[in-house]
Amino acid sequence: MPTLPAVVQQNLPPELRQALMLHDKRHQQLQIGSRLATDQDLIDAVKKQWKPHLFILNYFRVDSLPRPPFTRELTNMPPRSKYYETFLCTCVFIFAILLVRCVDYLLTSRKLRLLPRSATWLQFCILTIPFTVCVLDFPVKNYAIFSLTFNAICVAVYLGCRLHKRLTQGASSTPPGLEAGAQTDAAFIKAMENGQQAPVDAETKQITRPPPPYNDLLAIYRSIVYISTAVCIFARDQPCWNNDFSKTHSFGTGLMDVGIGCFVVCIGSLGPTASRRIDSVDRSQTLRKAALQSVILTACGLVKTISVAVIIAAKKIQYDAAWAEYGVHWNAFYSLAVARGLGATLELLVLPRWLPPLGAALISAVCHEALLAGGLAQLVLAPGQQQTHNRSNLIGQNREGLASIPGLITLYFCGLQLGRWLKPAEATPGRLLALMAAAAAVRPLTMASDGFWLLPESRRLMNPAYCAWLLAFSCFCLCGVWLVLAAGKKLRLDGDSTAFVHEGTGQTRLTPIHLQQVDSAGLLYFLVSNLLTGLFNLIISRLVPNRESLDGAPCFVIVLGYTMVTFSVSRLATRWFTFRDLQTALMRRFWRA
């Protein structure tokens, strides 16, 4: 009887492989009529046996086979589908915020008031340690069981705090002054119409508009992205790292694949028209500001490119220069620079007022998929070839980064739409849930078409399926944060502690103070995490040649120590330098010139 090739057997989903083994044992003499079954008949028989169990949820955990020539035999590594695992890991972070609120309530109810520094480190432990446990193989092997158990404990603690408050104080309304805000654009325009003189900056001679109100939802979302990215980029090099969360190669979904996409969504959510009306935006000044930010990001990318080249040339350490990720010279900072500069330009100069950003994202996604189907995907991924294939010139060497530019624009407009929907006074989860369901429906569509007219998720291409996955992930995260903040308001007391008070303004916000500090550091936190990743790896490689010997508790302690040092160094660096101050100084120098 014919058997399947070993390569095909290895790339079948686990359900198919198990069914195939049972099928071989029970039906050694499978016949179709008067002839022996062929390989294709055997595959069809196994699929027929397995297909009745293919529920809708299975679409989010099985591998999608891309259309030819992108077969599993030709790609570097087989696809890995960890679609909903990213949502499960994010739940740990979201429910940890609820636990922070419960701890703050218990301390306040006992008339205990922590110092800001103590509150920061207490929140660091509550927020960072559970996520670190979730992405490592130590001390818990099964991250799904840990995530569900931790979430259940957080909910139980919250319900206990609610019961305690009801028994001790009774039902009370939320204290006033919880919503962070400032003078809105509507009030600014109304004051201008009434003849009041607008404030003017003495150096730039430009009208000073009021800052947009503080957005707790987006601030928490950004800080989650910063912290999770910092933990993962270092932990992936350690022996206790869970390889299920590593980046995929050609096609697939993994926790680390959401990093660059979430950063672009964050940039889009801070777009010029995300929190302001288009009438109140000074286009020339905003474009100059966006160009300056792109230059700063490009400079960071150049520093990383040069440093990597020097390290590899000196052969001090073995740097994992994966060309398949962005390209030979391209890196994440260049992608962020393109998203900031090109996205803001299209938003202000091209995007019509009648077209919502989500519609522009859809148009960009359709055009991108058409380009990929026309041969761009095959040119970029180069199936069946070595990594040096088509690397003879500068464009070919950085083909992954250049081909992903339409995907960056798609994610930018998706983030811009979320920024418009999530204004502090207008944020509701209804539209987010609808958008999340629509974006998640792209995955079953991809599976149903067998990848013929819609390629599966690919971080290297940033194709529409990848953008839809990132959009669903972002909506899920924002909905969870909205629910947690709404639940946390029920535990507010009149004597608020310093755990949620902004250090600069003294204003009480819904964002925990630790996440406020990470969000205020922003790009500096991300840059420090990249630098410390290389430094820690260098020190570990010098002190411990056999890194596998650190598996277990030592590895967990090292990863946790790295996160502590990253936060401490970034906070210390913000006392002397921030990218916001650099941007302001460069803008004033530019106006003087």
C-alpha cells in the first residue's frame, strides 16, 4: 500500500497525523473499487475522517497552506499558527491591571498610602511577572492553564473587593474628577469665534493649541506593547523561552509577530486628526513635525544598522542577523519612520474628508493583495531559493521592508480609525467588538480559499491577512482594557492613593502610575530595551559559555532582572533626555533658521 512522503507527514496538522496512523493500522489494504488506493486517495480519506470535527474555532489553530508556489516544501520553515494564543497572553496583562486596582483599593481602605516609588515597583511586580511566567517554560509549562487560572484569580479578588465595599460603605457613586481632560478643540474654536486672542508661542510665532485630553485606553495599550516587546526580544534568546511565541518565517502567526504591527497602530492612533478636527490642524506645522519624527526614527535605524555591521565584522558575538525578517539593512526603526512620515502625509494631503480611515485601509489592503498576487510575494519570499537569492542590489537586499510599505499604510489608517473612535468622551466597546469580529473573519476566509485568492498571514509581507489579524488583536486588547477600567471605577474611594496620580500634574488618572511612566518614556524605553538586550547577551555569553545550563529558575531570574534594569534605566534617562524634548528643541531651531 502506498504511504505518504515523510515531508508531507511531518507538515500535516497533529489531528491529521494521528488519524493517519490509526488509518494505517486499521486499513492496511485500502482499495478504491478494484484498484489500490493512491497517495491522494489516502489523503482524501483522512481529510474526510477529520473534516466533521473542523469547527469554526479550528480555523484559528490549524495551519493554512498558501497557494503555489509557496508550498510547505519550498518555504524555509513550515507555517505555525498561534492565532488565539496572542489573545490569551494579552489577557494576563489586562487582568493584571484589574488586580492592580484591587490592591490599590485594599490599601486605600486600610488608610495605607504608598510612596510613588513604592507604588511603581509594586505595580511592576503585578504587571510584569505574570506575563513573564506566561511566555517562559518556567515555572509553568502550560501557559494556557496558567493564563486562565490567573485571570480567574483576578476576577475572584475583584468580586471580593466589590463585596467588601458594598458591606462597608454601601453603594456609592464614582467620585468626581476621574476623567482626565483638557480644553477641547471645540472649546478652543468657540473661544476664537468669540473674539478671544489665541495664545502664540514666543519663539516659533505659531498659535499654541490646547493639548488633546489624556486617553487612558490608548496609553495602556501602548504601554502593554512596550513592555511585552521588551520582555520578548530578550527572553527569546534564553533557554527557558517558549518557542511557540517566536517569530514565524514565511507564513504563520506568533506572539512576537504582533510587535511591529502594534507599533504602527500606535503611531496611527496618534495621528494629526485622531483627536482633533481637521479644521483645527495646522497642516504645514504638522507635516514638519511628522518629517522631523521620521528623521529621528531613521537616525535610530542607522545607529542600529551600523552597530550590527560593526559587531558582525568584529565577530565579538554571533548576532542573529535574520535577513528574512526585514532585509539586510532594513530594521523596525525604518518601518516606523515610513509609517510616521508617509502616513501623516497621506492623512493630511490625500485622505478625503468624506472617506473614513477604515475605508482607506481597505483600499490599501486590496491594492496590496493585488500586487502580491501579481508576483511581488513570489519575488520577496523567493520560494525554494537560498537567502542570498536576489540580494545583488540594494533593493533586493531590503525587499522585505520595501514590500511591506503598503501594509504599514494599512495599519496606520486602522490605528487612525481607532484613535478617532476612542476619544475619552466617546469611547464605547460596541464598534470595537464589531470591528474585531469582522477582522477575525478574514482567517476563516483564508482557510476556506486554501490561500488561492488571499495569502495567509505573513509578517514579512505585512499582507492584508496579517493586517486583519493585528486589527483583531488590537480591538481585543482595547475592549479588554475598556472593561477593566470600567470595572475599576467601581472600586474608587474618596481618599485615592498615589498609585494612579500623574507625577507631573498631580491629576488622578485611570492608568496605573507604572504604565504612565512607561508610556511617557515611549520610544526611549524601546531603544533602551534593544541596547540592553545586546549588552545582557554579551555578558551572559562571556560568563556562561553553555547557556543551556541556565534553564529553569536562573533563566527566569535573569529575564526578570533584565526587565527591572530596562525600566530603571529608561526612567533615569528621562530625567535628562526625552525624544519629545529633542523634537521640541529641533522644531524651535528650525523655526529660527
